[in-house]
Amino acid sequence: MNILEILVLLAVALIVVGPERLPEVLQTVGKVLRELRAASNTVMRELTEVAEEPHRVMRELDPFQTGDSKTAKPDNHKPVDSTPKTN
């Protein structure tokens, strides 16, 4: 919203509500907007937590993915000896 749009909205509000009630109405609108913003932030935080939960569970279930040095990694690979064996 640019400044011209805000001025038009204030002029319309002044005409519709009147100069006596305009400060009260603007104060109420400000409170409502703050509450909506807080509710929006809460919803976004909860959605982020829900979206991250599968990743967190996978990290807990797969200790090898995190590189946790406390857990032993499987030793399925033996070093390859590139020198030919001579008898």
C-alpha cells in the first residue's frame, strides 16, 4: 500500500465514521491487525514445526545420517589391496 492509498482510506473513514469516532476506530483496527499478525505468526510457527517433524524423526531413527561419532558405523567395507599377491 502506498501513501496515496492510505490517505484515501483515511479520508473515506473520516467521512463514514466522523471525526469524533475516527481515533477510536483506528485504535480498534490497529488492535485487530496486531492480533491477526500474532495469530498468523503462531500458525506459521506451528506449520514449520509440523513440516520439520519428519526430518527430526528420521535423524533420531538414523544415527548414521547425523554423523554421530558415539555410534559405531557398520564395517561392511574392507580396504581394497591393489597390489597383486605373489606366492
